[in-house]
Amino acid sequence: MFQEDGAIRVIEGPEAGEGAGHDGNYRVDADVIASKFKKFVREFAYNRPSSGNTGITTMKYREQLQQNCGNRLYKLELSLNDLSAYEDGELLKYNLLTSPTEFIPLCERALQDLYYEIVRKEDESMPDKAPVIQLELKSDADLDGTFGNMKPKMIRDLTSDQVERLVVIQGIVTSVKMPRDKARKVVLKCSSCENVKEITVNPGFTAAHIPAACDGNAMRAGQMEKCPPNPFVVVGDLCDMEADQAIRLQELPEHVPVGEMPRSIDLCARLYGVDECTPGTRLTCIGIFCATEQAAGDKMSAGRNQGTNTVKYSYIQVLGLQLAQGNQGQGAVEISPEEEEKFEQLAKDPEIRNLIFKSIAPAICASSKDVIDDVKRAIASLLFGGSRKRLPDGHRMRGDINILLLGDPGTAKSQFLKFAHSAAPISVYTSGKGSSAAGLTAAIIKDGDGFTLEGGAMVLADSGIVCIDEFDKMDVKDRVAIHEAMEQQTISIAKAGITTMLNTRCSVLAAANPRFGTYDDLTNTADQMDFETTILSRFDMMFLVKDVRDSDRDYNLAKHLLSLHSGANQQQQEQQSPLNSIELRKYISYCRNKCSPRITAEAGEVLKNHYVTIRKAMKSERATIPITVRQLEAIVRIAESLAKMELREDADVSHVEEALRMFTVSTLDSANRDRNGVGIDVLSEEEKKELLEAEEVVRRIIPRGGRRNKFQLESQLVSLGGVSEQMARRAVHLMTRRGELEEKANNTLKRTG
């Protein structure tokens, strides 16, 4: 039996079932829709694969309803794909798409009937009164062509013809309001005659309309006094309440057209959709696109024109949320089964790591005289990332790799950041001077209802990367704010009565200039790094990207750059890059979701011995860049990322050795620039030979106990000894550090040994 507004109709039996053929017309009565929906829930079955040749047939929604009600979860998750597979699914699907505002309450009342017919009949311990059972929708939005036109729309594509229709959108949550209790059923009582009236309130941002006159007047014979105008008062004890919540959803950064501001829309979640997400969560929302005057239009007119405006406030009434936190699920890059198969084959290629390294920023020219090749390898490791670990006590260990590029202007640092921003599945790009602590972490914003929390760049880039350019131009106070975000990967907030913790599980790729603009070989590295030790220890790799003055390198670089400007190098560049930007992005997303490598025992032994050796070498002198346990973890993360590129579950000795090499040429190189390379060979054989010859020339020019002007000595080395200017300065600098030359007044040097 189905009861609505006092009318009782019989909707079970052969007449209703057989006579409901739609004949191409899907507009049918409400009782027919309810009957077919109940039949769908009771009878829909799917074959679950089993160990044998035959599958196990399961009544999917019937069992789900029984199980959820048994666990006191009064909801039913309905997949839109299953509607298409069912015999009467076209009729249900059509009504759901075109008139969801009528369809959803109808189905939820039908679920209450099924509660009595299925759940209560089999389990007498369940409550006698049927609870409100929420219908949640799910859409497989990743698959191409699934469910006709139900592919996700962008927020800017929601137009007036979509109002009161079912829509699927994707976005990132920027703010979440406090949950509220909204009346689902309001019970009114006349203050004069005690006549009781019930009003049902529709879900969403809607209000109850209280009648101005009492119905009891018409029922009386006329002898009694009439009720006054507006006699009704609300009986709070008898009202039914439900939770609802306002969520602000913004366009995904990669969907915003260049030069435009990202658009956003409000979502109204109810019952089990409340408190599902936090700022920074990426999600796919399926719901009804609604327009109402309740929130925006009612304040736009005054006086005699009050309420006559037609300006509507648009929002989405949520029917289902599919969270895609970071890089997993619906918010990620779409990868087809054919591409998955291709990536599996690609991972088996023994040269896969070199293919990936060559695909990183192919437009940037590298040479043997600089560290550009190693920077490309490091950025590849950052994009793939290590493995996150959760210890038995609940403690988390980060798997994301942080990199700092410190160097001269014009060494393609910002180009590397732009490439990483485009290649990463999830990324946010920001500049140090234009970023504040609140903009990077989280902000407390006051609105009409109190204070709300809005996530910043690092929260929005959860499970992705944050590119921070001009890192040295940041305020010191703002830089301190990201300490916790970089190591613990959380942001703790205790402001304006809000005490909470947000996730910032992201990698940081930062670019900075030395303190005096360019790097000076003969000045202590510590004097040129305008950073605190605390922030430097949080970077896994630091590169000194120098503008090397070498004629061969300059010629090749100029040739490469001019060919890029003329367009002649585009085809050659495409041939050099094994994976284009889109393929690389998809492969990164696939690898990050697919495997989580761990260090093998043999690799652990190798790493342990190397770490002890590095610490022993560093003990002799105070290091500019501290080598701590964090750096040991950094080498582990780099090794795991190298294994992840090959889709391998174990990081073996070869991965650890390559990770040690990358760590050595980056962080240790930066730490040892002042000491002629403790634990690392900075100079090549030719450079060592040239350095020794330059020192011999110095000894010939200055006798023991003699003096010579420093700048004259360097120019004589260049003119007489045939030594390069850079090597002449290096030779004088090293002899001064060893004590062979002693600095005196007026820039003079005295030879002591």
C-alpha cells in the first residue's frame, strides 16, 4: 500500500505491473514510479565472480538495505550504471534525470515501505516506526561514455537550462560551514482553537510557509468565535529535524581557463553527507541544480517591491558525494584500460628511468659542466614521490620529497617549476613575495554566521606538489609557518575558537636566489644562504644551480635557445622526449596509485654504512647544511621513488646507490662547497691538474715572506700562467684557507709557507 496526501492507491499486483508499459512515453504516475523502484531494489541481482567458473548471484540492493539498517545506517547507495542495466531502468533513469526533485522523495518514501516489507519482517528487534532512509547516488564518472550524458560538468558549464535537473560536477572544497539542524516536518498549533497542522519542508536552502489563517474556521458551525489572523505557533517537541551543511566547491585549478578567476558554487549536504569533507578535499558531487530566492534574492528589494524580484540564488542539493582525496579516485587523471596495459608494458622496459628523465623539461638544455641533468632526475623523483608509512602507534611518516633550487638568475629555475606544475596530477603554483602565511596554510574568515576555515595553497595541493618561486623573498614569519606543513604534513590551527588540524601531504619545490643575487664561489655558502637551518633541514635535496661560464657550453646553449625561438627545434624536441606531458602526467598518477615500494634488507645495510661515513666526515667541521636523520629518510624516499618509476614493490641496492649519488651531488655538494669537498670529489681530473699548476705559478710569483696585491696576483695568473679567471681565484682562495697565504692590509697577500 502507498499513501500520499490522504489518497490510498493499490500499487502492487499484476494490474499495476503489467499495465505500466510506457510505450515510449516515460512520463508516468508517481505510484508507478514507486512500484517500479521497489521492484528494482528487491529484484536487482548481479553476478559476483567466484573461485570457480560460475559466479555468485547476489541481490545487491536488497542485501545492502538489510545490512545498513542492521548497522543503524539508514541509507541506500544506488549506482546510476545499475539503472541502465535493469529492464525498467530507462523509465526510472528518465524521471531521475528530468525531475529529480519529485523522484527522490518518492523513492525515499518507497524505501520506508520496503523497510516494513523486508527489514522489519525478518528482524523483529528493529524499530516499529520506519526511519527516514536516505537515497545516495553514485556515478562512475571516470569511465568514458558511462550513463549517457552523465560525464562531470565544470561549474562554469552550469546554465539556466540545467535548473531542476540532475548534474554531476567535480571540484575542490574551499570552505565548510558548521552543520545545522533543519526542520524536516514542522508541527503548528493554533493558539485559539488548538487546531494542529503539519507542514513538510523540502530539502535544500528552503523555508516553511506558515499559513496566515486557521483551517478550523471552516469546520465550525459558525456559532463560535473565529480565530484571529496568524494564529499558529510552532510546537518544537513534535517537529522532525535533520542535519544539513553548506559546502563551498571551487573549480579544480587545472580546469580554470588562463587569465580567469576560478568559479565556485554552494552545495547543500544533508543527513549522511554532513561532515564528509574538509577544505582541500577533491570530490565528485551528484545532485540537483536548484535556484531559489531564499538566500540572495529576498534582500534585493524593499518597500512595495518586496518579494517581486526574480533574481535567483543557485546552489546544488547534494544526492551523493564521492571523495577523491588528492590523487586517488574520481578527482584524478582519467586513465583508460588500454593506457593501463601500455603503462604496465612501459614499466618493464629496463631503460624506463632514463626515458622519464629525458621527458622532464626537454626544452631546457643540459651540459656536463652544470647540474641541470641532476635537477631533472630530482624533479622526476619529486613527481613520483616515496611511500607514505603509518606506524602501528598511528604515527605517520611522510613520503613526499622536498627540493630547493638555489642559484643564479637565468638558470631556468622558474621553468623547472612551471614544468613540474604542468606535469603533476595535482599542483599549485605560487610566488614567495605574493604569498602570506595564511595564503599558504589556512585562513580564518569571518562571515555572517561566525568564523569559517578556508584552506590555503598547501591544503588545496594535498597529495600533490606546491611550487614556490622566489622562496628567498618570502617574509621570515611566513616561512616559519610552513615548517610544520613540510615535515609533519599537517597544519595546526587554534584561532577564533577554532582548534583543528588540516592535512598538507604535499611535496614542496622551491626556487631561490642567493643573498647577494648571484652565487660567489669564494664566499662561504652559509653567508649566501638567507635561510634558517631549520628550514634547510626539511629539504631532501638542495641544488646550487650556477651560471657556469664556459665557451663550449655557452655556444651549445645559444644554439639550442635560438633554434627554440625559430621553431626549428620543435620536431627534434618531440623526438627527444619519449613521453609527452599528458602521457607523463598519466603515468605519474598511475604509479602513485599502483605501488608503494619498501627498502630491502640488503639495501638497508648499504645505506646504513654510507650514512655513518657521511656523519663521520661532517663531524670534523660545522656544516652549513646539517646532515641529520632527516637526510637519511630523504635517501630512503629518493630510492623508493626510483623504484616506483619501474612499478616495483622493492627498492634494491641499485636504487639506493643511485639515491646516494643524487643526494651527494645535491645536498652534500651544497654542504661541502666551503671545504673543497669533504666526502665528495668536486673537481674533475683536468680541473685538479689546472689547480695544481696555478698554485705552482703563485709560488713562483711570490717568494717566501713576500707580499703581492690580491687582484694583481689574480690578473698575473691569468696573463702569465694561462689559467682561467675562475681557477685563479679558486687557487688563491684555497691557499689562503690552508694558511700558505695570509691576508694583510690594503688587499695584499703575504706568503708564509
